[in-house]
Amino acid sequence: MMFEAKVTVRLKKGISDPEGVNTLKALRLLGFENVKNAQTTRMFNLMIDGKDKKTVQKDVEQMCQRLLTNPVVHVYEIEISEQK
Amino acid sequence: MKTKDINVAILRIEGTNCEQESYDAFKRLGANPEFVHLKQLLHIDCDKNEIRDLSQYQCLMVPGGFSAGDYIRAGAIFAARIKSKLQTPLKNFVEQEYPVLGICNGFQVLTELGLLPGIDTIISPIPDACLNINDSNRYECRPTLLKHENKGKCVFTKNLKKNEIRLIPSAHAEGKLMFPLEKQNEYLKKLENNDQIVFRYVDPDGNYAGYPWNPNGSMSNIAGICNHIGNVFGMMPHPERSFYRYQHPDWTQTGLSPSEGDGQAIFTSVVDYISKRF
């Protein structure tokens, strides 16, 4: 069965996000003064051939731990959907 | 062993770009460096005569650059490829006390690999530290002043005196050393107690002064650390770029001999260590 895993990687609370801060600054310079906060996130879309949702979830957790994030600074969310 | 017999692997993949200076640093001291593509150690896509093993070398160096385009995170892909097959040979290499050096992107690779900070393990399964985006959100490229703070554990700085200040250029966008927020102080204390802090960024008077003297906002102004044994060492600035005095921006004013630059001691120290130890 094919599954699509959407992995969103964010910086942990309390970790500085210079890219977000600079984006906020630039948006305000462009006149978007109503923007109150900007945070950067990264998203990976993975197509996975797997037995069932639970196994795929477990695999993706491993992928996050071993490559997609650095647990020192990142948190992640995984969303898995079956592809028809 | 004799200096000329010291085999140094200068490890590279696509995007490595400081291998020539790194190679030259060891060559100029009379050692025997070799450019080794990671595929040669993984034994994939290479001819029989190109196949290499880590056990053929007495020193491993991961040079600077932008390996694999800095995709995902700086050093993450290079580290993942090393881990795929070389985790055990690498662990053995470090356990046998052969030295491993990571400069700039190489430091990021060693951190992502779990070899650094290496407080009580040789290699941790998931990273214990991170070299995050500079606080300035910019690529910071200029000479930086480093205070040598190691008391003698690090095999790469044995030829430097404690508290000596050296001018070594930095050039990176992700050099902010971080530990898990909730354990920051605990890690720092352990690193200090274990004598694992090697260099800190300082101002010309030798004070910790933050930005711009510390180009990245690194915790406690740390520029370089070693593992608990002292044979794995990573630093963000580039000692291979200040091998000779004439590579310094101010050398004509200093009146010092052009022969030895501030970064040279890193390489002489490790070459001396290997010749005495093995």
C-alpha cells in the first residue's frame, strides 16, 4: 500500500529563529505591518510503500530521528494518509 | 612512526571545497595526505584500485565546504552517508585513539554524526548538539580571534599554550553551537570539567565579547570542542587558511616571520601526536 507522509519540522520553543525574524522585518518594510510573528518551518512529503499506517508511522519517526531533524533544536509532526 | 608514513584521509563528497588547503597543510609538514571520496570507503561506484578502508589511515579529516548543498541541515547528509556503513569502523578508529578533525562543515558533520561533543560516549545514535544558523542570519566571513582554553586533552592543540590568542578566519552561516536547551548548563559544566572546550571567540583584549567577535552567537562563545578522549576535534574557523603568516591580513605590519601562521599549530600538534603515539 502506498502512503503519503507529510513531515513538518519546526524549531523548538525558545530556539532563536533568525530566518523568521528577518522575514518578519522584511515583510514589515514592505508595508505589511499587521504581521505579528513569522516562523520558519520545513516540510517533507514522502511517498512510502508500507504494510500499514502504524508501521509507516514508526518508520517515519525513525527517519525524523536519524536525518530529517536534529532533536537538539527541532520538533516534528507527522501526518500520514493512505494513497489510492 | 615517521612523519612521511602518516596517512591522512581528506574525506570529501560533492560540495566539499576546502580539501586542497587541508591537503596542503599536511603535505607541507611532510605527512602523506590523500583525497578520499566517501564512495571509496563505502566501496561503491569505484574501481578496485580506488577502494580504501579507514584502517589504512592514521588520521581522518573532514574539511570545510557545503557538502550535499547543505540540504536538510549543514552536514546532515554527509553524516547520514557515513553512518550508513562506516559507523563501526569509525567507532573502532576513534577507540584506537586515531585523531579525527572536522573544520567548519567538517565540524557540522562530526556533530551530526554524534562524534561530538562525545561527553561520555564515542558516538551517540542521535546528535547531542547542533550547529545552528548564525544569530545574524548571515554568512559571516572574516578573521576571528580564538583563545586557546584547553588544558592539554586535545591532541590537535598540544603545541599551543593555554590562553594563547590566535587569529584564524571564520566563514560560515551555521556555526552557532547549541545543546538541548534544558541541559545547556549541565553540558557546559561537563565540557569544562572534562577539558573538552578548546577554543572560544574573544575580542583583541582577550575578553568574551559576543557579536561581532563571536560571529555566530555560539553558546558561551565556543568556537571548537573535542571529545572526552581528546582525539576528535571540531572547530568552525579555518586553521588551514592561516597556515603561513602571509595569509594573515596584517602580516606586513607585524614584522613576524612569514613562515608560521596562526593555524599551523593545529596541524603540527596532530602530526607530532601521531608520530609519538603510533
